[in-house]
Amino acid sequence: MNIWIINHYARTPDTPGLTRHYDITKHLVKKGVKTKIFNSSFDLYLGSSVLEKKKTKKDNPQKTNFEGVEFFTFSTLPYKNNASFGRILNMWMFSRDIFKTLQAGNYSKPDIVIGSSMTLFAADAARRLAKIFGVPFVFEVRDLWPLSPIELGGYSQWHPFLMYLDYLDKKLAKSADLIITTAPLMKEYYKERFGLPDEKFLWITNGTDVEMFQKAQNNSQNAEEKKTFDIYYTGAHGLANGLDKILDQMHVIKERFPQVRLVLVGDGPRKKHLQERAKQENLPAIFRDPVPKKELPSVLAKADALIFYLVPCRLYRYGISLNKLADYHAAGKPIIMVGECAQNPVLESGAGLVAPTLDELPGIIGNMLEMGAKSRREMGLKGVEYAKAHYDWESLAQRLFLRLKEIKLD
């Protein structure tokens, strides 16, 4: 089986960012599946074009190979923020170049083409290529359009560009032979809107490499006495991540629990602002650069607890599938979740404590400190067991493999 995956933001394992497709397809390769991933060189959340800096040739696309997974990286124009025209131009340019290059037939014919959001332009290029080659098209949904920008960005549903995205999303969903969703109830959004049948969907959550995290835990020297209690956050530093709101609470947390420090690992458009704010307000917050996925387990091994915040949003009635959530469980550390969602994995796993609102965050942290190291370790172990059962990439890859075989035969 020969699969093409078109994902604007797919990242290689030696860089920070979204490695979902590498992580799952390296297991498909072991089953004899030939996989090509087509991605863009520019990623706003990495600050600058990390992949562009790695280039030694002027090839477009540039080919790299990781454990049998082939990446083809197209150069695209940089932009300064997500709301800019430059971002739209970047998405359009990638879609144009992908379609022009691949439809020319310079690569071995695919058996299946997968188009992944978040950008629908790239997914539509995948749809058109699948039609040209007469093969099944798989639409992977990682963001609900146009609901995501309406709910998280405050845009009007009547914005002309969002109306176009709505049209595009409908076309992609209806023409797909299979729709992969990352959150458990995302399919309900499409079933309600377009009346699509249940059997058209496959839920493949964002997973993790549990074994890699276990090795990091075994090698950790974190057993030594510490004077601080370090709560780690990993991931993007953008408006949608609500880190400003967490810093608001750090004033109370600092006064009540002086041993607590917030450690933020990652990058994004709000990072400089957050750093300046923490310095001016003398908050116990430490900022660190993003790391490649393979280094993340050793970073999280140093944490005493892990935190994430869901900005109140109707989107979460369809559940969540944050990349960090799988990693947090596998890391074997107690999780502090702020926010509410359907099918809450932290509650299901028993791996942490949940504060429905930010005002309750200091109290939750106090509860976690009071429970003692032994109880926190037991909580972390529950997370590891949950990760083995629900987030293991090898098991998720097997589920995907079986469905891809089905639609190929159809």
C-alpha cells in the first residue's frame, strides 16, 4: 500500500511541533506501507523556519527520511501572525505547489491520499489529487471549520473567508471515503450538519510513545529532595492556550504556596509578552525553549506536576485530543487540568485533579500538595496505565491500517 499524507504543519521528529503523522506512520511502515508526508517549511509557532534553516540544497521539495517515513518539504512564504493575509497566502501557496507538483506524476501513484487540516486548502489539494489518480480520499479533521475561529477567535460566522471555509469543509466531508477525527465526538458535528453516516468516521486520537517516556522516568534523578514544586506546561504560547489567565492566578499561588514554580516549555506569538509580564510582576514563572519530541520525556521527568487550561469554548462539547494530554499521561506525573469538556480523559484516568474554573486553580494546587508524594506517584501511575490503553501509537496505527485496507479494497 502506498499512502500520501498532505499536512501543512506535519513535523519531523528532530524538530518541535506536530509529529502526529510521523509517529503513526512509522508503525505503518513496519507493516509494509510506503508513506510519503508532504509538508510546509514554515511554522509560525517555531518563531522562524526551522526546517528552512536545515536545508543544504535548493530543492523544492526537499526530501528527508526518518525510519522509512519520507518527508517532502515545500518552501513557503513566512508570515507574522495568524490573522494576517500572509497566512492565507502561505496556505494557498502550499496548496498550489503541492497540487502542481504531485499531479505531474513524478512520484509513484498513491493507493490512498490523506488530507489533514488545520488548513482546508491543503486538504482540498489532497481531495483533487485523489480524484485525478482515481483513489480513495481520506479527510482528517483536527479542527472544526468554521467553528474553531468563530469560537476561539471571536470571528463572525458571516465573515466571507469563513463562509468559504464552511463551503470547503462541507465539500471535503461529503466527498471523503473516510473521515478521521482526533476528538471522540467530532463526528457528531458532521452528522448533525450534513447527515453523514456513522460508519464513515474513524476516531484516532493524538497518541504518544509510552515506552519512550518510561525510559526517561527510569533514568531520571528526580528522586532527590527539592525545595520547589515545579508545575510544567508544554506547547504553544498563543491566545488560545490561555497562559495569560494562568499567570493571573500565579499572584495568589505565589502568596499561598511559595514553593510552587510554573515552568513553560514551548514557543509562540505570546511568549515574549508572557516573559515580560512575568518579569515585571515578579511571578515564579520560568520559560524554556521548545524541544523535539524525542527530548520531551526527559524534560517532563523533571516535573512535579503538569498543567493545561481549556479556554471556555463550545468546541469542547465534542471532546478534546490535545497532543500534550497523551504525553502528560505517559509521563507518569499528576495532571492539573483547568476547564471543562465532554468525555474528560483526566477524570476517566484518575491521573489528576480538575479545576472547572481558573478561580479554583489555587485550591486544586493546594489539594495536590496536601496529598503527599506517594499519592501523587499513584496518580501518575494511573496516567501511565491509561496511556498504554488509549494513547499507544502502535495500537492506534493498527486501527488505522485495518480501515485503510478496507477502503482500498472497496
